[in-house]
Amino acid sequence: MESAVSPAINSAGGLLCLWNKDYFSVLNIFSDKGYLGMEGILKQGGHRVIIVNVYAPCNNAQKKVLWDSLKQKRAGSSTNMWCIMGDFNSVRSKEERQGTRIGEYDAVDMREFNKFIMDMGLQDIPVEERKFTWFRPNGTARSKLDRFLISSEWLTTWPGSTQYILPRNISDHYPIVMKNVLLDWGPKPFRTLDCWFKDNNFRGIVESIWKELSVTGSGAFVLKEKLVLVVNEIIDEAKKKRKPCLIFKVDFEKAYDSVNWEFLAYMMKRLGFCQKWILWIKECLHTSFVSVLINGSPTSEFQVHRGLRQGDPLAPFLFIIVAEGLSGLMRSASLNGKFNGYHVGAENIPVSLLRYAGDTVFLGEPSIDNVVTIKSVMRCFELVSGLKVNFHKSCFGVIGVDKIRKYLFSISLAGRICLINSILSAIPLYFLSFFRLPKIVLKEIVSIQRKFMWGMDDKETKICWVKWEKVTMPKNRGGLGIKDLDSFNISMLAKWRWNFFHQSDSLWTQVLRSKYGGYASLLDEQHNSQPSHCSEWWRDIKKSCGGEDELRWFDSTMRWKLGDGKEIRFWQDKWLGDQSLLEAFPRISVNSNQQQNKVADMGTWEGQEWRWCFQWRRNWFDRENEQWASFQLLIARAKLQKQIKDSWSWPIESSGMYTVNSTYKVIHNMRYPGLVDISFQKIWKLKIPPKAVKLMWRLIHNALPTIDNLQRRGLGLDSDDSHCVLCNEHPETESHLFLSCKVADHVWKYCHAWGSISSILPQSVPQHFLQYAHLCYNQEEREKWDTIRSAITWCIWQARNNKVFRGKNIVVEELENNITFNPE
């Protein structure tokens, strides 16, 4: 034992602290009038704490001096875990004192004491067994003068902290002791508060947490695409390593119609459902009545005794509960050595059964014993559950473009652009999220989209008026916002890399880690070394995230969020700002003897304090001092967190989480850089029909089928027929037809007269689109004239087409009336 003493004045005010050096290492002892404190480290857990022993005077003024001294001490300390204990000679409320009258003097004392506790950020922990700690010898008065006050950080570390009042014998004070009592109350019941649903972050938090939930092992419930991933990796390994593997895909015959209700109730009981829940489900099932159609007429209703109702929202969940019985049988067979699953990778991750809803796949060693076990298990499961295997049903999926082609017959011509995004781009969505589309398949899908957009089919060929590269641009840059499938494919594949790092406990990541190693195997510098044992899917993921053709976009965008520093490479990774330390301080990094170290290897923990321990090859030159000073300032900002793992952050999203949409924009902008075009930005904000917007878009792109555009694209038109059909004087170009033609000029001046606008028409269509920004003085006027301009353009184009295709002569007055009253 070791000790520290604050001497008494006469026979009062002395303080004594004792501690066991095997459990508590004292770093510093401090004292002042009324207290004796120790700062040290608890060896069990390595927590740095400050413990203060207090003996407060009776005088209020002297007590206030003591409170101020302790507050000043706390403000100057970097240690957060505090415990102040002893005789405070003060109470917090009237209930803590009995037998004496509480006057104004005592009320002031109580207020000062409570203010001291609040300013210090301390908490008065619960007391067990007794309420008072001091008794007058004759028993006429009693108070709670002694207590433990602890900080919130202390309480977070030891939430079971409680103070106990022990029996007394000689002193008029009861001894008190603080213990950390850990009580096991069992699992906490799930509760919700209505206010949670109103929080803007509720959906994101729930989605992120639910994504982390998975049951590993033979009965894992994971997303279907991740099950496909696991099967794909197993097949790839079995082929390349020539390891025999048994794969048996099960389809149940009339699955929903044959479920045994008693077995469903049994499974619900085994899964922990209470009796009330089971009775509710039974009531739903036993009240089922159906009728059948005979020659088109329904029969009278009759009660069913098994099966689940098709279309019932509960039916899929109840079926999963029934199918969990199969998982239980397989687990039992594996534990008893009756079935040997397939072992994946260097870590030999066992996989024996994968299920998603009604799809079930057995995987194992190709042995007669395994086949017999599968047959026995399926037969036993059929007898108890009613689910029978359909041996005649099998299906295979292929990636192709025929499925996309058949949708063309159900889509009307109106709204093609919208439907390309909502249908033609969405049909291959699953394959885009899982596979890197081959170039020939990608080219064919784009060809279908392009032909559909411009109204082509297999029997006729039409002109693609705008390059597809421009069509896939954002609307404010001159495109139509149609997804560039190659960029979209890469952004969806990259999410696997993000999930591979963050979902480290799920089955699919365990399988990949066992085969290829940790997330470091996806780093850029390993891209060129493609081991022959890698599956095609794994190589596509690596290439998509860090290939030379992708400009290393993933690692240039992703940022590290510092935790314990065990995963972050100190020099190479971006964890302090937008540059790696290697890029920001090249001369400093070259001088380091710790080139490949992680952040956690660049220093040590001293209690709760982190201390950097750099190792340099030589002393600094004078020209390096400025860079060295900047390096020290930046490193001082780093705050390691001992109990928190390193994580990734996606800075282009405010939430810091990876999203396909934001990533698509990054990749597309890297491939096709460009600036916002004000002309295009304006037309998409106009409150006009979509077909008019499309016309304006084509007009700005010079993509309308005017005579000069048709000639430039190789259509052999007679040169005598190249004149404008409105004036029959000049060749028909876009700028002439809509701006300089005498008919168009007359219409523009007629409409300008409405608003007393006097202006010379620009001879360039894009400049014409921007002129009202200078002619109109407020936003409302500009929006009005942008709409009028669109109506004029539409009516001029309609008049031109009526003349060309219907032979209808153009009357200027009629054209002006159409602009004024056009219902379209």
C-alpha cells in the first residue's frame, strides 16, 4: 500500500489517501486547503482518472473558495474522468437534512453547492441501504454530508457505479464506499418513440443498421444478389482448383398451397414468438374460405386446412418461418457429421445451405453420403412441413438483350426519353449491379436505346440527330439526363468494394476474404498483378474501382475517417485533408524510416493520451524547416479514438455514405468534362409541354430536320428545293427559318410590340435564347417572354411542316393568331 497525507490544523482538517500500487499507478498528487487529489492510471483497463478527497469547512465563504479552487483545477486538466468524494459539509435539498431548521444561510449554501456540481459536470450517484451519513450523537439531527460525485465520462465507463453506506461504531459519520455493480437484466425489449419517425435521419439510420444484420452460417438470410455472389465464387474456386463440389438447387412444388399449419405454429414457438402472436396467426389461417370457378361460375365457399393465401402480405414471412425448419435440419446434420459442406478459401469457410425466400441451394462435397443426407432431410422436411420437392422444375438465367427488345412493343411514341430512363435503363439494372457488362452487350443495349429514342425499328433506319455522348450529359450541360450505362455499371460495381470494407462480418465478405485476403487486395497498386486464381467478377471489381481506364477515381474520391488507426496507411492514404501526407509533404515522407506503417504504428498510447513516435533517417535541412513546421501543425489535428475502428467516408455526399447516384456523376464528369450551359439550363425550367421542350433542345443543338441539315447528313435533295418554304428566297437553315426569314421576323416584331420591346434579333439561336435576360428587368418578365418565345418557335415549326407535308399555304395573320391562342 502507498499513501498521501494533507496534515491537520490542530485536530481538524486532515486528509489521508491510501491506494494499492498493484491496481493504481499515481502520476501526480496535488492539494490545497480542503482537498487532496491524485491523478493516475487504473492498471485494469488503462483508464486515466483524477480522484479528489474533500473535507469542506463549515463556513460558506470558505466553502465557496474551495468550490472555485476545484473548478479552476478541473478547467485546467485534460483528464475527463473525475471522482470527488468526502465530507462536503453541505446538503443539496431539504430532504437531505432532518432535525434542524433550514434558514436563509443554509438555502444559500445549498444553491452554491448545487451550482458547483453543475459547473463541474458531476453526477450524484444513487445510494443504497441508508439515506443519511451523519448523526448528531444524541440522535436529534441527521444529514447527508458525505457522498461520491463522478463525471459523466466515469459513469459511461462504469455505468453500475453505486455508493453504499456502511455501519458506524465510533465516529458520528458513516463510512461510504463506491462499487461498480453489473446487473444482467437480460436482453432489452425493443421500444420505439413516435418522435423517431419524424426525424429526417431516421430512414438512413435504419437502412444502415439493417444492412449490417445478417445471420452467418448455413441458414444465412442475405440479399439474393449476395447469395448469387457466394455461389459464383464457390463455382469459380471449384473450377480453377479442380475441387469437386455438389450443388443442388431445390424448388418446392406448390409451395404456398401445401404448408402445414401445425408445423408453422411449432416453428413460431421455436423461434421465440409468444403465445398471443401464435394465436393471432392461427386465427388468420383458420378463417380462410375459398371458392373455385367451374365453367366460369364460382362454387360455394369452403374452408381450407393447409397452405398460405397467395397475395397475402404475411404469406412470404410465414413461408420463411416454415423454411427455417430446413435450415435447422441441415445444421443438425452438419453438426452430427452426416453432411459435409463445401469449404471456401484459405480460411475454409463452411457453406452448406443458402436460402432466399423460396430459393434453396445445397452445397457440399460430392459424396454418396451427402446425397443420401439431402434426400433424407428433404423427405423428413416434406413429412412435417408439407413442402414437397418439384424434381421436374429447373430454370437458368442468361444475360442478353432480348428481354429489353420485347418492351419496345408496349411503349408509345410519346415520352420516349422518359421511358428510356424508367424502363430500358432499368431492365438490366440487376446485371449492372453485379457484372461488368461486356462491350458487345453494352453496345447492343445502347443501340436499342438510341434507335428507340429516334423512332427506328428493325425495318427502317432514321437519323440520330445528336451524338449519344451528348444525350447522356446532364440536362444543364445540353443532354437529356439519360444514364450512360458504362459509367452507371461502374458506379454500381464500386458499391461492392464499399460494402466489402464495411460489412466485414457477413458471409459473402468472409468467403471473399478467405479467397483473396482483406480489403488491401483491392488497392490500386495491386491492380496490375492479377492472380490467375481470381474470378472474373473479382477482377472486374478491382478494375472498375482502380483501373487505369477509370482514372483511379475511387481512391481519389474516398476519404478515411480516423478511428484507432489500425487500417490507415500513414503516408499513402488520405486521412488528413484532400491529399495524402506523401503528396502534401514529399520531403518529409522520404526522410521517414516508417514508410509502410499504419497510423497506429506511428506512436503509442499513454493511458488515454496518444503520443507520436516518428523515426527519421537524418536531421532536417534548413530548406525543409518550413515543410516540417506545417507537417507538425497538421498532425496535431489528428485525434485517434481507441475503441473505434477506422472507416471510409464519401465526401461528395453530406451523409458521408456511398451512393450510386453521386458516384455516377463523379465518373461521368471525369470521362466527359464540361461546363453548365445557360441556354439548356433555361429551357428545362420553362412551364411548357414536354414536346415543346424537346423541340427547343433540338433547336439549340441544330438537330432539326431542316433542308441544310438533311443535306449535310447525306440526303440527296434537289438543290432547287433547298429554299425556305416560308419566304422562298434564301436557303433553309435553322437561323434563317426561326430568326432572319421575313415571315419569322414579322412574327417576332408583332410579339415584341406586346411588351414594347425594341431589339434587333441575333442571328445565332443560342444568343437569341439569352437576349431576354438583358431586355427584361425582373424574373417574372423573363419567364413570361421565355414562354412566349417557345410558343413562337413551336408555331413557326408547325407552319413550316404544314407547308412541306400538307401543302398548306402560310398566312401571317393566322400564324399570329396561333401564337396568341394556341391550345397546345
